[in-house]
Amino acid sequence: MICLKKRDFVSSISHIEKVKMSDYLYATDYFRIMIISKFELNEFMECLKLTNRFKRYLWTATDIPEAYADSYKRFLRIIANMIDYKQTGKDGHLEKIFIELEAEKNLPVSSWMYAKAKELANPKKRRV
């Protein structure tokens, strides 16, 4: 988590890969950190693979509270739109991101997602 805050995404991946997903809190942290790190490193195919694995986990896990799972499903929708926008540049994806973020203020890592959406909307700051 500290590596993620320091924007050291390679180290954050290295550390989180050692975590055992023994309950839903560890599992959701694992997926969240991996997805954010892969996104920040522009590894979109890996990011998409992780989102698919996370979706399967959310739909099949029996120990995760429904409200918690629902918030992460919304997180995954926004991430998918962010990846689509980064790959295609179509404004429709960016609009969907902002609509989802405005509707859902209490999403996991919503501050990161909102900052990233603002960065995507500003072509001068956008990293490729």
C-alpha cells in the first residue's frame, strides 16, 4: 500500500503478489492494487485480465458482503471505461467515467479514479 501511495507501481505489484487471499479483504486489496498498478504502468491487457479474474471472484465468492461486492463491480465498470478511453480516445467513454463517478461517491479508491479521470480529460497531462 505504501508503494502504491509513492507511485512505485512495480514494487507495489511485487509486494501484493506475496499476499495470500485468505479472505475477501485480502482478495479485494490484491485485485484493487494490482489493477491500479497495471493501469498506471499502461499494461492494459494485464489490467483487463485482472478485471476479469476479479469479476469472477466477486460473482462466486460466498464470504463477501453484497454491498461490498456491488461497490467493486462499479469500480470495475469505471476501470473498463478508463481502459477503453486510453486505448480508443473516444469521448463517450470519458463521459461514462464522470457520470459513474458523480453517481457513486463512496467507491473504493474513488479519489484515485476521479484524479485519473481528470488527468485523462486533460490531454496536456495525459501519459501514454
